[in-house]
Amino acid sequence: MEGELLYPELSYELVGLAFNVYNRLGFGYQEKYYQRAYEMELLDRKKLYKKEQKCVLMYNGRRMGRYFIDFVVQNKIVIELKVANGFYLQHYKQVKGYLKATRLRLGIIIIFTKNGIKSKRVAN
């Protein structure tokens, strides 16, 4: 349905987990540490997820590349975590590529900034 908000409750919860991480860690760590803490939040809430899910890109039956997606939660939502000052076009393009390759409908870019958490939904 046009204009339908995809997975609103799950999306809200997943962004909330990033706020939990930020509230406990604060700003100033490398992305990998935020990813580890985010994974702990997913585990604590018993969420079904895949971390660094490998996605192989094929062309004419041959492998031409691969992606490693930060998290795919409940086989519905791609989560991409970043440490940045803001959203960049490359973040959006990266998640759009993940969605196209996996045929999932929703991705969420979550950035950790010195001023807190920001998130952006990306629909396919």
C-alpha cells in the first residue's frame, strides 16, 4: 500500500536500542564497539538477527562482489550503524544496495554523533 509505514513497532524498538547503547557508552568509540553493544541489546531482547550477513552479488551466474550487512533483524529490516556527523549520500546508497540485493523492503541507518543518535528509514 502506497505510503504505508513498514514495520513501525519493530523499527521504533530497533532505533530505541541504539539510544540505549548511546546512553550507556556515550560518544567517541569506533563503529565496531557500537555494533558489539547493539548486538548485546538484540540478544538481551531475544531478537532474531543475523550479524554481518554476507550477501553475494551475481552477474550472469558468476560472483562479482559481496556485501556484509551490519544486521538483518527478523529477516525484515536491515540495520546499518555508522559513526558520523550526519547522513551522507554514500550511507543511503549503501543501504539501498543491501535492500536490492536481499529483496528486503526496509533499512534503517543509525548514526552515532557527538550530539546523540539520529536515524533514517530507507524503503525499497
